[in-house]
Amino acid sequence: MSDPFLSSGAFLRLIWRIGLCSVLVIASVANMAQENFDRITVESFGTLDDGKAVQLFRLKNRSGMTVEIIDLGGIIVSLEVADAEGVFADVTAGFDIPQTYAEGAGYMGAIIGRYANRISGGKFSIDGVQYSLPQNNGDNSIHGGLTGYDKKIWNTEYSTDLNEARLVLTVVSPDGEEGYPGRVNAMVVYTLNDKNQLVIDYSATTDKATVINLTNHAYFNLDGHGAGSILNHEIRINADRYTPVDNTSIPTGAIEDVSGTPLDFRVAKAIGEDIESSHQQIQFGSGFDHNFIINHASPEALTLAAEAYSPKSGRVMNVYTDQPGVQFYTGNFLNGSLVGKERAVYDSRQAFCLETQHFPDSPNRPNFPSTVLRPGDRLETRTIFEFLTRRARGSGLY
């Protein structure tokens, strides 16, 4: 008759197996917790001259891509991505101290609102009521006025899971702020996922009819933020048409074909190829500073709007959006007066912007897509910056 109890050897082997499984489970849970924890960290970014503290949030994905965002203006302070050889570099212009951002500094990396881009004469009307805005760009209003969303301290929450890190920023803009009607509750969510995508979701509601146009004003150089000229970068923009401007960069109201103009980027070309053109539009902007009308298969469908590529580093940036337009700006008015991170000096045409948006001056142009937001409605829009690599020319890999 067999012993109902295990032999001492079998019993010990069973205990060892249970112990090993427990260790593996505990280690797995610990690794998962550590990975999630490492996806987002928080630290001080200093204080403003008025004593307000600024916090920095560092989001990281599995491949090592990181983005640093501060609660002042929801500003992207840095964005590190790998080149074709796996070497990481920070590809966005920016600064080491918060006060530089608070003083303007070209709106670098900031959330722009209540209305991104320009409004002619600093005036618009809704339902027969005229509203006046600060004229902070000649006779025009730009990027929300003197104290736009880029200069506000936003409320923050954050979370992680196994595939992404998420930073939620919210702000309230009171009725009448910078001349705009309506109390607006705005939310911007930055998500960094393991596909090397930085997803930006914008949303807003209002208690009174208003106009709203939100974007991010990151300045990119795919060779690194202090690497110099971006004229070798190749750009493709998925747009058959654009909105021509006058000599103050206000749209004329016309919509024109890019064919036969320097603004034809439907096939990728170097930024420097046509930037010195005598074409009137290039002269008005001292380079490229134009709104392109994205070719959407259906209205508001998420679409590849633009692609940027550096043949030197091999970095590729794809920009997807459901917005109707994208402003392509080549840093024409940077003049070397801004000294950024790592003592980098940002001079003309050393960074570019691809700002997804509704069209400039839409509140005064009934033929443009409407930017009016009414009570009971909700603005919701998404933009994705995706980073890839190709074999870099001249690197031995091309």
C-alpha cells in the first residue's frame, strides 16, 4: 500500500517548483510595474519671474524615444528620436528655463489658442456681434493675442499602461479673455506610444458662441535642434491647393492650385530648392509660411498631411491629422537672437514647423471651413507625429 504523503524528495521538488513560479510571477509583475513607472517621470523645470512653479513631464516609450512637456503652455521642450544608425538626438528647438517661453520666444513647442495663426485687423463677427482682439502682429492678431494658451499654466494628470504614456492638460479661458467671447474649457492630451508616435488630441467646449483653432507650434530639425540649416530636408505635403496671402500674411480669400508654383510639394523636394524663388508668395513670406489645404479622402478623416525627411540623419517624420490645413513655416524670422538648449543659437531657416490647423482668418472668410464653436458642441481633433528612419545618404548606409 502506497504512502498517502509525498516522499521527502518529491515534496522538496514540488516546493522548489512552486517557489520558482512565484519568483517568476513576482519578477514579471515587478518588471511590468517598473516599465510603466519609467514611462513617465515628473520634475521641476524652475520658476517664472512671478514665482509660479513650472513642472516638466518626461514621457518615454519602449524604443527609447522621449518627449518632455511642461505645464506652462503645454510646451514640448524636447523630443528625442533615433537616427538611421540608432543614435538619439533632440529634434525640437527650445529653452532650458521657463521664463524664456513666457516672454514669447517664437511660441516654440507651445499649444496655440484660442485662435492659432492670424485674424485680419484683430476683428471678427459672430451672429452680427463684432469682437476686437489685441493687434500683436502689425494690424492683425496672431496666436490668441498677448496672453494666449502658450502662456498659461495648465492643470495636469498623467497615466501609463503597457503600450503608452499619457499626459492630460486642461485649462479654462474666461469669457472676454483677449477679446474672445465665451468661457472655454480646453483639453489637450499628449500620448507617446510604442509605435514612435506622439499623438495630440485637442478638445474644447464653450458656453457662448466663439471661434477656436488649436495647434502645436513645435520647431523641428531632424538632424538635431542645434544642427544648423534645414534647407537639405525634403518635404512632401499632401495638398493640391493652398490659401495665398497678402504682404501681411493674411489670406486673400482665394484658393489656388499649387501646380507650377514653388508651393508644389506633392512630390518630395528639398526645402532649399525653391525657397529663394522670386514668386510673389515666397517674397511675401520671406520663404515658406503658408497654409496648405490637405487632400482628405473624406472630410475630417485622419490623413497623412506631410512627410519630412533628413537625408543626413535618415530621420523621417510623418504628420497625420483630421484638420483641413497645415501651415508650413521655415523659420524665416528666426534671426540668431534666441539662444536655446545647450547654447544653441537659432538662426533663420534652422527649423521648420508643420502646424495642423483650420485656415488663417477663417472667422472673416465665409468660404473657408468654419471655426465657430457653439454651446452644446464639442471641438475634437487629432494630430499624430510619427517618427521612422530611412537609410541616410552619405552615412555608408545609403
